[in-house]
Amino acid sequence: MKLGRRVEEFAITAIDRDGLPYGPFEGGKLYVDKSLPGDIADVQAIRVSKGDFPVSTGRIVRLLQASPDRIDPFCPHFEHCGGCQWQHTSYAHQLEIKHGQVSELFARHLPDGMTVPPVLPSPQQLRYRNKIVFTFSNRRWMTPEEKTSPDTIRRPAAGFLMRGKYDHTLEIHECALIDPIAVRILHRLRDIALEAGMKFYDMREEYGFLRGLALRFGDPGHLLAAIITAEQDDEKLNVLTEGLTRDFPEITGYFQLFNPDKSGVNMDAPARHLRGETQLPMSLDGFQFLVSPNAFFQTNTGQTLRLYQTALDFAALKGSERVLDLYCGTGTISLFLARQAAFVTGVEFVDAAVNDARTNANRNGITNVDFIAGDLKDEISRFTESSTEVIDVVVTDPPRAGHHRAVNQALLKLAPKRIVYISCNPITQERDTRMLSDRYRLTRIQPVDMFPHTGHVENVVLLERRD
């Protein structure tokens, strides 16, 4: 298949495990962005591959027959923004798609007669995000019509990095997933920077000052702003923060993330406090957490409690268990577990997150917890070598890449009675379940929708030791 080739009357027939729609084509698959099973369209190839089973990607140039599940998207940026893949179908259908993904992935692990229960829906489908990351670029993405118009100006842009376009930013005017003030702050920061003559970052040439803006919303009246820069310049930072402070008293704390790395925006870059609050207060089910600007906290606050309650239910704690909480972050799950466990040890490789976790335990008066900063496989091994610290239950919530092979090997050696595995990527979760299957069997499963209108789904499984 050649790049740019037009395929007429192409039928979309299925959705894969990543939530991507496709149809069979020339012995392989042709994935079509922003499509649905049941669509028939003229499609143009935008990425192609070769081989015994070619996989190519296309875009709809003319929709001939719409899927019965198709609805009008609510966002004017839907056609070009890569953030919300499923705005063009109902929320009920989105949950069906995600249920199908998880069911297909875990079919081999389910006991006879067991099926995956329905996905737990999010109480909010709009304005549910408590965190957003915007990008700045000197290369605004333009439509084909703009590119050919002599009146088009290639101005700098503030918005979202285009999917598949590492060096172009889609200029946005609204986003329905975050509080509306976020886009207003973005636009004002853009204007302040341009008025002061600041350069937006150029990914190709690797120069420029302003690179991004991260906003985090906490309890009412608390909002942190992290300005992401590729250069160190305190005078410019002062201009930006002074301007935002005048216009947005809602921002209660400012940070700088220094990110000269040419590979992209790195939210793990050290955060330098500039002014205002140093941490963000977040309340959940009676707990009060303090979160640093680049520490992990679940993005959908309203749905987080249902996720944690599911994990706690699966852990089936009676009050006598010692629990190991892997990838514990700021200690949120650890404190929930500590209510019903004898003792909980949280392990996290990010030092700043562990400091937050200790602060949160003290803040909430929880004394039967401890937090360790270190390599997870090494810390698990420390428990396997101890004759006095027997771990009954492990709760693990890794990043999208899942467990490192060495972590699975260490878990097999540790051999807790139960492993509660929370994942934002069921594909790597299934892989790890398979690697642990010689000694553990899956007995419970529950998908949870943390990210409405996207192709992502959270999933919780309970693995019980076979003996």
C-alpha cells in the first residue's frame, strides 16, 4: 500500500485491544482514525507498513455510511485533536467497547463460567480531569487548506501536541475535560510570553524558552501551575508569574519544570518552587492528601474512590495482614489499605513521592504504615529474605509499561496469598498475569472507567496463590 493512496468504500469492521478501529485490507489491517465499526468511507493512507501482515493507518476523507453508533462530537477540535478518541459515540457504547477490550484480553484467564462484569462508569464524563498538560510550539499545526492559502501566517501556538506530529502543536480554544479556567490561563500565558518577545520551543531545531504549562486542581480554592521551560531564565519566569498572578488569583502556587530534553516534555523533571503553595491539598473519603506538582495522583478524582474501594474489596483484609503496596506514589492506596490491615509498606522509586507519602500518613494520623524509596525488585527481595516480615497481600499499581520481568520474578519468590493488580493498561497487565500464572490464578476482575471519551480503561484483577 502506498502513502496517500485512496481506498474507496472501505468498511470498518472491528476494534482492537487498544480500542483502535480497523478493517481487513490486502492481507493485513487498515486502521482508520475517528471511525467506528459500521462506518463505510473513502479512506486515505497516512502511514503504511509492509510485511507478511501489513498494518497501515488512514483517515476518513468522505463518510459514505455512518455507523448506527455514531453521534456528533461535542468538541470543535475533535477532528484533529488526539486526546479524546471516542467523542463520536455515546458513553454507553464507549463502556461496551472497553468491556470488550478487557473481556478479549483476559478470556484465557477467566475460570469456567466467569465473565467480566460491566465497566464501572465514571460519575462525570465532562470536566473530570484534575490535571492537564499543554504544550507551546513555534510551529502551529495547520489544515491542508491553511497550508495552501497565501494569507496564512505560521504563528506560534499553545495547545496540545498533535498525535503523530512531534513538532507541531494544535492551537485549542476549549477543552471539555478540564475546568474552563485552564484554557483561559493557557491563552493568557501565551499572550504574556509573546508580548515580552519570548520564543516558543522548536522541536526540530531544539531552541526556545517556553515549552509547556501543567495545571493541577485540588480541593476548592487550590490550583498549582507549573511552567515548563527549555532554558533557565529567572527574569522571564518572573514576567510570566507576575502576569498570571495579576489576572488569575485562583492560582495558588507556581513552579518551574526545567526540561531541555529534546525527546519531549518530561513531567518527571525536578520541580522548582517559585511562589505560593508548595503542595496541592486533595481530599478523598475523609483523607487529606498533599501532592507535589509532578507527583502521581489519579486524574479523575470523582472515580478514584470507586477504584480504591474495588482494590480494597479484592484485598479482603481482616485486620491481621501485612501488605506490600508497590508503586505507591504519594501513599493514597496505602492509607486506604492501612484502615483494615495490620501494617502496610509502600514502595516507590521516586523520592519526592515517598516524601509526600510520609507527610500524608502523618497528616492523617496513620501510624501502621512505612514508605521506602528504592528499586522495587530489590525491596521485594528484602522481604523474601526476611524470616519475620511475611507479606500476606501485595497491591500493585504500575505505570503503563507494567511490571519489569524482575518484579514478576520477585513476586513469585515472595509468594503472597493474594496480589491485587491495578492497571491503566490491561495489555501489559494481562502479560504480567500470564507470567505469574504458574503460581497464581485469576479469581476476580473489574474494569473501571477513569478516562471517559478516550480509548483507555483501568482494570483491577485479583490473583490468588494456587495452593
